[in-house]
Amino acid sequence: EWLWKDPARRERLCGIYNNIFNSIRPRNYDGQHIRFSGMNPEITLDKHQVNAVARHIYGGNALFGHAVGAGKSFEMIAAAMEAKRLGLSSKAMFVVPKNILGDFSSDFFRLYPSANVLMATKKDFEKRNRKKFCARISTGDYDGVIIAHSQFEKVPMSIERQRLSLERQMNDIEMGIAEVKEEKGERFTIKQMEKSHKLLEVKLERLNDQSRKDSLVTFEDLGIDLLFVDEADLFKNLYLVTKMRNVSGVQQTEAQKASDLFMKTRYLDERTHNRGVVFATGTPISNSLSEMFTMQRYLQYDALVNRGLEHFDKWASTFGETVTAMELAPEGSGYRMKTRFSSFYNLPELMNLFREVADIQTKDMLKLPTPKVNYQTIVSKPSDMQTEMIKGLAERAEKIRSRIVDQSEDNMLLITNDGRKIALDQRIVNPMLPDFEGSKVNACADNVYRIWNETKDKRLTQIIFCDLSTPKGKDKPIEMTEVDGEFVVDENHFSDVYDDIRAKLIAKGIPRNEIAFIHEAKNEMQRTDMFAKVRVGAIRVILGSTSMMGAGTNIQNLLIATHDLDVPWRPRDLEQRGGRVERRGNDNPEVYIYRYVTESTFVLY
């Protein structure tokens, strides 16, 4: 609308639309695939990828909410290159998880071999090098600048914009307090909002912490006018000003990285008239209605303001209601009443508003050529010691609810984490306990060896995911003793689950050089080399955590099975784990996802 009002701008806009049409019309189009100008002639994009690019070119801010493995990296890269070619953008920045920096850069050159790309390394964002690297971004004519999530946070906004953002938050809280007082709401709610207001008064100092950010080069100085954020759901913990204080799923805390991203998206909205931000994630909404509101604030804040829905309470009262129901208690000993958002009003209107920016494509909609997945849950019986430990968790939880124990000494989060450890292996809690033969760690080792032995001729590969009891420090020698002609692991030398599993696999007959930990790769070069060995079957069993080997890891070529040894905190993590094996490019027509649980514990799939 802003462009259309002026005749000269309207004529230029028509010319741009003409160029867009000429660039994406079906040349050598077979009904499913297409190539953009300047792309590698050996690569063609699928129809849903072309649609995603067009969504951004025509519509501005966008959310590529495509299923895991749909090719979102190519979508973002192609969208940036087309926007620059058409004069809609001059410099794009890609913010991606640290573990896929190298892979994303490789994808960029694979799709556009002649592109001018700058990728940040770990050294580039060390304090002594940060200013120099930011100066390179500012003065260079790059098609794409690729940095990690943690590095992006270290490039600050100007002091003026930070101050303006804080003042807006404080004003929102002051209005919220006035509304609660007028409605004669609970005193507890008012106190909580007043506490939030006081925290904002010191937030400016925390945002300008010089150990994390440099004030000499700000985000505005970089010349970035198009921002792509991969795995954008990791920024969902954005502050909310709300009167709802006891409703599950309504964010009560904020993450600094989310507040920082929100400031930068608002700056780009002002500079580009809502055309400068693109999010990509396979799990845009995982388990809370407020996550949709957060995505809308990032991508269509002005649209919410125009409809009077920029405040969460107004938005929530328009589209949803809270429902109180029985839920399983965290410690697994019984049930309790819990209030959540679970019913919706005006759902068609909400979806129409959300679809102004969101391009949602599920697995069922895409029908990608992925292998058939067989899910199997392997249940292990608990040891007597594990049973006693679980009973102890219930007793601790009861003391917390009765306020016998102070929250600083023990709380439900600690109980939940201890419960996950107990369900995995009793030796994590107490290394002096014996190795229980029927544990799920032993069940996993037996299963991995069986598959390794059965697929020797094809050299198929496997992934073991475990977020708990990860390896610490340097590689340790494996202590094994010979018993009746067989080598067994020395129980008295338990250090972590990773080393324990590797020792057991070696004792069964798997060569040590065919087993790797993702934690052993200390930089991008080592990680790339490790993944290359997995792709060709030189490494046949790789162990890693979801954060280091989940989103963006492409080692599916020979992957026959993944093993979920523990349950991650977030639903998105299960989706990302499964996406490593259920992915295009896997040569196996049928694959397996094994999930291991310990009976009578509260860690269940």
C-alpha cells in the first residue's frame, strides 16, 4: 500500500513484479521442480520450496513452517538470492544453530556456487576479533552472512533502541497493573507485575553487558536488511505482559536472546516495511497456544496492533479459553489439577491472520520420498534400587508442596531431572551402585550390536541420542576384565553413559574406530569430517545429544536406526531426532526408531 500510493513507486513495483514473474515462470518445468536464475543447474527445487520463496518475495515477512527434512535451508538461500537479484534486498543474514554452521555454508555454495558468502567462525566472535568481523560485515557486499544463534546475540542494538524497547515494556506493565487494580484483581498478580517492572529498571545494564556485546558496532551499522532465522522456535521465550499467572503454557519468564531478536525484528520492520524477517522451523508450535502469539509478535506485530491484539490478554480472550483438568504429577506418584489453554474461539479468523505470514507444510501434505519408519518401544524392568529411588522422589515432592523444604534447597525441576537420571541408569545418581543387567542402557547396547552385526555387508549406520550423562573431558581408557574368555566392563569405573555404552559395544566385538561421540568434534572441520565418515559407513555408530546432533544434521545416507535412550525436555526435540532418519536421501526403504523406557518411572514416551 505504501508503494502503491506514489505513481513513480507504483511503476517501479510493477516492474519488480514483472521480473518476479519472469524469474519463476515454468521454464523446463515438469510440474514438480523448478530452478531460479543463478542456481546450480544440477539442482532443482520442489514445488513447495518455490512456493516458499514466492511467499517471501510477494508477501514480505514469512514463516517457513515446513516439516523436518523438507529443505528449508535451500528455501531460505533461494529467497535471499532472489530478493537481492530483484533489488528487494541488499544484504541478508542467516542465523542458524551452531552445530550446522558448516553444513549451511556448504548448502549455500552447493545451490549458488558463485555466491559471495561470509561465515562466522568461533574465533571471529572472540572479544579481540569481534569488532573486526563486524566491520567486515558492514563494509562488504555479501550475498549472505552466516552466524550462529549465540553469536547473533553478541551484536547489540543501539543504546537508544534498547532504551525505547524497555520503556515500551514498562508502559505495558503499568497499563496492566492499572487494569488489574480497576478490576479488583488478585493482589498476588499485582505484586508479580510490579516485580517485573522493577526488573526492567535494571534490564538495560544487563542487555549492555560488555562481556557479551560490543557497543562500537551495532546491528544497525551492519547494513542488514533481510534476516533469516533457522530453528526459530528456539526463540519462543519472549516476555509476555499478562494477568494470567497460574496458567500452564503462558510464558512467565523471558530469555535475553528472545528479547534481543524481538528488538532487531522491530527495527527491520520499520526499515523494510515488514519485508525483512523470515523464520524457518519444523516445529513452529510445539505445546502451547502462547507460542503462536509469540510468532505473530515477531512477524506481524503491526497487524496485531491494527486489530488491537498486541497485548496477550486481549489476544487470548479473543481466540481461546482456559480449561482445568487432571494431569499426571511430575514425580509420577499421582494426579493433580492443572489449568491450561486448550479450547479455542474464532479459530477460522485466527488461522486466516496467522496464514498471512505462515506457510505450513506437514509431512502428510508434502508426501516427501522418505523411508517407511517402524517405531518400537523397548521396556525394561526397574531394579529394586530404582524402585526405591522413585519412591523417594514422591516423598520429596510432597515435602515441597507442604512447604517443608525451601525452593532453594529442593524443587520440582530438580526432582524431574533426578527422575530422568534414575530411569536412564541408577549409576548416574550413585556411581558405586552395580550395573543392573536389565537396565535400558544394556538393552540399547544389545540392540545396537544386533543391528550392527546384521548389516555388516552394507555397512549401515546408527545414531544413539542421549542428553543425560554426556562425556566429560578427554577420552578415557576403557577398563575391562576377562571373565571366562570374554571381556566385560569393569563396573567400578563408571563415569558416564556414553563411555559405558562404547565399552560394552567394543566388548561385544564392534571396532573402536567405528564408534564416535559427537562431543569429540571440537570444531567445524572435525565435525564435517566425522559426518562424512558416517555417510560412507566408516563410522557406523555415533552417539550425541539432541542439541549437538539434532536439527540440521544430514547423515541419513546409510542410517538404518536411531535409538532414543532418554526423553528430551521439549516435544520439538523428539521431532528433530526422528528427522535424522526419516529424511530424503536415505538409501534404506525401511528404517527403525527405537525408544527405551524403564517401567514404573515417570519418564514415558
